[in-house]
Amino acid sequence: MSQYIRLLDREGNPVEVNVEDLITIKPTADGPEFYTKDGMYFYPTTLDELLILFKDLGFERLDRTNVVNMNHVKSFDPKARKVYFEHPVTKDSKFATVSEANVSKVEHLAKESMASYKAVPKKALFWKS
């Protein structure tokens, strides 16, 4: 069974490389370089590079400190600007922050409170029924 690893080519494009085709991995100051007989590839070392690698799998950059798998986001709290990976949210729920500039990517996930908004007419104070 072949196993593949997602890497970036010299131009920064995402590629899948068969692990069996790797002939050497060399450490560098910019991260490891992966060599096959046909070329050299590198593993992303910044969030921008990770986004290039995983964007087509549903990942989005929501803040300068994260890249989030949007396939797992269940809700968005617009007041705290956080996305959660479960609903309902508990005090132990994992979350990721959302910058103001990226709110538009997740605002459709805001969960409305389950409170009922039924208008109950009150008896008039001055009129008899």
C-alpha cells in the first residue's frame, strides 16, 4: 500500500509525493527538504505555506495565529469572534479566534439562541376585555 505525503514543490505548489519515492531528507534552516530521483520538495514551515497545502481540503486562515479546517466548525460566536468545533459549546470546547477581517467567512455559522421569542399579549391596564 502506497502512502503519500503532501509537500510543496520548488515553486510553492502543493504536490503529493509517494513516500516510497523519497531517497533522502535533509535538514535545513528553513525546514526539511525531501528528495526523490526526480526533484526536491519541502514541507511548509509557515501558516501561509500550510494554507497553500491544505486550502483545497477546506482549510481557511481565520486569524494570524491559525489555519482552521472549516469542515469541522460547528458554530461561531460573533461577540467573542470565536469558532467552535462542537455545538452546544461547553467551557471545555476547543475554539479558534477569528479576526475582524475574516468574520465574513464564518458569520453564516452564528447559532441563534434557542430562546423562544413568542410575543405574549398582556392584558390591558386601562381597557376591559
